[in-house]
Amino acid sequence: MGRAEAALFHEDDQVRVTRWSFAAAGDTTGEHEHEYEYIVVPVTGGDLRVVGADGLSGRMEQHAGQPYAGTARTHHTVTSEGDRPIVFVEIELKSATSC
């Protein structure tokens, strides 16, 4: 099991933009907590396993070009389950207020 690669593209007072790349099945982000509200934009799409802080596990299928939103304080681990590389862009909204 390898580590997913995080490449920071931009950061300022309002946003942080990171590209996440999973080269092979088993690559993982490791356990982490999102400090801010965020938007994920899948570049390739693919199958992921998401394990929450409570230990509950679920499968997530990303679809290329179909963004989705996440909430601040989300605590999880994301691991590739696909048979091909997975890439997505995460846009963290530093200045957003929680809804």
C-alpha cells in the first residue's frame, strides 16, 4: 500500500487547491481531518474506499468532471480500490462559513 501524492497548486487567504494522485490500488491519503469546507473535482474518476473516524467504511465512485462538496471537520481515510490511476483536485474554501 502506497501513499497518494498531494501536489499543492495554489494557496492564499481564501482558498487552497491541491491535486491528489493515486497511482495504484491501495494508495491512500492516510487519516486526516478537513479544516475547511471543500469542493472535489474528479479529473479521472475511479473507485475509492472511505473510512470515517468512527471506523465505518463505504465505497465511493468518483465520475470525471462531476464535482461534489465536503464539509469542514470531516475526518477520514481515502484509499484507491481501482485498477487504474485516480486523480482529483480538492479546493478548500478558507473563507467559507459553515451552513
